[in-house]
Amino acid sequence: MQKRVNQVTMKGHPITLLGPEIKVGDKAPDFVVENSKMQPVKLSDFKGKVRIINSVPSIDTSVCSAQVHRFNVEATKLKNTIIFSVSVDLPFALNRYCSADGIDEVKVTSDHKNLDFGLKYGVVIEEMRLLARAVFVVDKNDKIAYVEYVKEISNEPDYDKILKVVKTIL
């Protein structure tokens, strides 16, 4: 298993990421996660659409919640685009969160079982078994069009850059 050190920090402390570094132009690896009803969801289920994959450490933190809320709002403005949010939170917690916070546009999913997404996209934090904050944009042809491994996990991603890329490839 590939280990990457010093690519991102958490509260200023370097952490180790497991898995490969995904780059623009790569073929997007397919993955299986679970939705809030514990049903499998694959990236390939939405082939032919632009997909934004929003990786967060835990939905129960303020920064992760703000990120999911922002993408939930943006999802209403984007045609032919699917937005995933992926964490290792249990599906039960995700269901509670979505119901309580009115999250209905973003596909909030869990990678808790096998870390299939996290290991394929290089976002598993070895020290905590959480996912690092990152955003990937996958075009209609399954190519990676944008990658952001957020350098400091306590910060939000660059929404303007993400949305600019999405609007360019739509």
C-alpha cells in the first residue's frame, strides 16, 4: 500500500495518506460506498454525467457540515451533475444528519466498510482511519478533470475553482 507523508496536515501536524495520488487526466477509479440506507452506490452508476466527489473526515464537524451544505446548494444550480459526499461515518449517522439538516441534493455516502473509495483515491488517513478533505471532479468520460487534496484538513476546498472546472466541462 502506497503511503504519502507531508502532503496534508491536520491542525498543522503532518499526516499519512494511504493510496495513490490521483491526478488530472487519470481515469477515475470506480468505487463502491453505501448510501444512508446501507445500499451500495458506485461511481459508475452515474456514467455519462459530471461527478463531483467531496471527501470529508466526518459529517459531524463544522467544516465538513459547511462543505456538504455548500455543495447541496450548488447541486441545485448544476445540470447533469451528481455530487457525492464520502466519509467513513456510519450510514445511520448520515441518515440522521441529512434528515436534520435538509441535505437532499448531495448523495451522502459512507466508505466505512472497505475504504474502497478512500484507498483508491489516496485519502485514507492512516493515523485515524478517516478520510482526508479532498475534492475530485470526474468528467462525462470518466476522466479526472480536477483534484484538490486540501493542504490543511481544517480548511474548506476552493469552491470557485471547482465550480469553474465543472461549468467548463458541462
